[in-house]
Amino acid sequence: RVSPLYGNGALLVYNALPFARSGRIDQHVVVPYDVDGCVLVDDQGNPVDAAIEVDFQRRMDIESLKTNEYGELLTDSTRILLGSEAPQDIYTGLHIAFCARNIPACGYACYYFVKGKSRPPVPAEDSPLQNAYIRVDIQKDGTLTIHNKKNGKVLEKTHYFEIQEDEGDTYTVSPKGEICTTKGRNADIVYGDHQACVTHRLRLPWGSLEIATTVELQEDHPELVLRTRIQNQCRNVRIRAVLEYPEGLDRAVSDTAYDLTERPVFDKGELNEKNIQTMPMRNLLYLPFRQGGEAVFSNSVQEYECIRDGDRTIASLTLLR
């Protein structure tokens, strides 16, 4: 339990890695205090740019409360406040988003809730997402134009989705017919704090499909995070996310259980049934470009395909079959 230096609530951020780092926190948390303010400060009392929303307050009841997890308290309707509770006898459920900076190696930092009103800046619809490393412009069709501020590299209108009928079985891909893509189709775009949600709703010959991608920039970090959710009512299709790069590659690298495997990248005109380029990966696809390599990390996608098309490289990540 943390004794607050300021206000009536504290948040501890722990860094388990052996080096200092900064990172974005976006979590639903429970604070065992009556949080009496929605401004966050660090241990020096300096305000932190944070989005804070109070979701609920519950009376602490150690006799019947099984845990103090956010999910249990959110759905509980029996522990309403009676009006006579002390600040330390109240659970406050919060949704909080902010950038925790310079957390020491194998150490922690504390942040405190104080009275006030916080309104972090929200980008306008025509404003890009950006930090010190990356700028992202979202086009009307949901594709991304990504500017690397450090080396000047620009990816034009990349990241879209392709859908194709698949007659294969559990092990074998057997594409059939034309490929449908989201490129050129208008998307619904909603901007938020340091992020945007891009949604495509499609009616295809095989059924209906909704693809929603959250595009998020980590503040003070050279990382672009993409989270895609799919509501699929199409039968026998393959859905892939496509990344286009303005440089032709002759090789790509992906990880296995024990090492990194380098594989050739064939030109589009060289492809035939014997050199299908759908390959396995676990969490990493690395593309060694001359101007600076691109690393794609994933905790769900485990299949990729890289094809060279003249002076472009097209990397496709299988989301589902």
C-alpha cells in the first residue's frame, strides 16, 4: 500500500526490465482511496498530462468482497456508498491514460491524484497523430502515411486489408477469384487521446465484415501500435493486413522458437505454385531496408508473405482464414 504524498490516492508504475524506460499507460485500475481529484502529479508535485475518468466508487467490504479486481467491483451493485465512509474505506475505479517517463530499471515510480480538472488535448479530425519520432496521417480510406522524423523516410498510404475467397483446408491455402481490398473505400475515423479508430464495414459476395483498427502512438517512443478487431460473417475467406514499403527487398527475416530465419523474397513475376511465399513467424517480421530496417512485432499473427513488386515490397500478415 502506498502512502500518498499528495491527495488521497496513488498509482504505482513498476518497470521489470533491466534498463530505465518510458511508456504509455492505458488501464482500468482500482485505487483503495476516495480519489478526490482528476489531476495526476508525479512525486515532485509536477502535473502529468493524463486522461482520467472515474468509472465508479464502491464501499470497501472485507467480509464479502472476494477480490478488489476492477471487473468484480464494476458489476457489483451491493456496495453502494452510505455517505459516512472515510476516504480509505472507498474503492475508486478509474480509466487512466498517460505517459510514464523515465521509470528506473527494476524500479518504480509513484503518481498521485489531486483536486482539479484535467482536459488533455484531443487532436482535431484534420490533425495528424505525432510524437518526437513519428507522424501519422490517416487518409479517408483508412490507409496510413507514416513519416519517420529521424531519417526522413515516408511510407505512403500503407496498411490496408485484403479479403479473398479460400478453398483450402486446415493446412493448405487455395486462393480463388479476385482480391477485395479496403483501399479506396471510405472508412469511419474517430480521433481520441493520442490515438484514432479506423473502421471499415463491408458487404462482400461471401457475407458482411467489420474491421476496426485502433492506431496509437506511444508518447516519447518510436513505436506505432495497431490493434485490429474483426467481426466476420464471411465463410471460407482469408483476411490479411497489407503493408507497402517503397523499396524492393531480396530477403526477409522472421523468428522461430529458437532462432531468426532469413528467407528470399521473390519478385511478383517469379511466383508460381512451387514458390508460394506464405511463411511462418512467431512474434517478429524484420525487413532490412537500406535506409533503416522495419520491425513488425505481433502477439497473434503467425503467418506472413513478402513479395517484391519492382521497387516496392509488399508484406501481408494473415489475420484469419
